[in-house]
Amino acid sequence: MRAQPEHTPVPPYAPAPGAPAELLVQLRADRRADRWVPAFGQEWAAALEESRRTCSLTTLYEVVQGWQARVASAPVVDAFLASGKDDTEFVDLEEIRSRRR
């Protein structure tokens, strides 16, 4: 008998047990904390509910990994925005996604 159902995808790695708490500390220290902390809290709460419903940690892992990527890429995004480079020729990803639906 397996601990996880066969249909549950396994994320590439499991974050350390303290990763969500460490991530929250990083989010609170960021200049975007007023937006990021509530957004993380909402995603984390939804992932906890999904985890309880499915008995799988995958959604929790995905939330942590997604937010770790946001925090890691924030300095690069900030540098790009501060550079004043023209990004007007780019297409909004949300616009493309809405066309496919």
C-alpha cells in the first residue's frame, strides 16, 4: 500500500519542513509585503484545505515552490523595471490565456 494515491503527481522536490515559515519571514521583509503576505496566506489556506481533502501534500509543495520562485526572481524584475527598458511590444500573458478559454 502506498502513502499517496497513484494519480497524485509528485513535485520535483519536497520543501524543508520549515520552508513555509521561512518563506513568510521573507515575504514580510519584502517591500511588497502588503500585497504578498495576504496573497500567500490565501493560497496557503486553499492548499491546506485541498491537502486535507485529498490527503496529499502536493498542493502545499506547489504553493511553497511558486512563492520561492517569486521571491528569488523579485530582484531581477525590480532591476528590469528600474532600467526603464521599453516593454510595450510584449503581449500580456493574461490576455493570451483569456483568448484560449
